[in-house]
Amino acid sequence: MGVLLKIVLFILVFFWALRGISRFFLARFVKQAQQRHQFQGQQNRQSRPTQGNVNIDYAPKKPKKKSSDTFKGGDYVDYEEVD
């Protein structure tokens, strides 16, 4: 019975220590991720142009007009109602 109690106690201590270590490393990981996110946000704010200035690096070519776009209309045909 004493051996079983020692094994259970060892398992409990092991999981308690593992939980404490994992909290430490998880908190450290989250803190580093937040710092990286803040650093990237600072870089994005610095690279933005000042308000009011617009820079266009590329203007796409306009598509060629289709013949249906340039069609002005056909001949007028009178309509007669037939009884």
C-alpha cells in the first residue's frame, strides 16, 4: 500500500510541476508575440504616407471596348397594332 501511495504522490507532484512550468513558458511566449505584434504595427504606421498625399504605383490598362458598348442603336421601325 505504501508503494501505491508513493506512485500517486509522485504523479501529482509531477503534474503540478508540469503545470507551473507550462504556465511560465506560455506566458513568456504570449509576451513575445505581443511585442512582435506591436513592433510590426509601429513599422506599418511609419511606412504609411501622410494624409492627403496619394501615390499610384500602377494603373491597370483599360479594357478594350466591346462592339456592343459602342453600338448607338438601329433603325426606327414603326409599330402598328393589328386587330
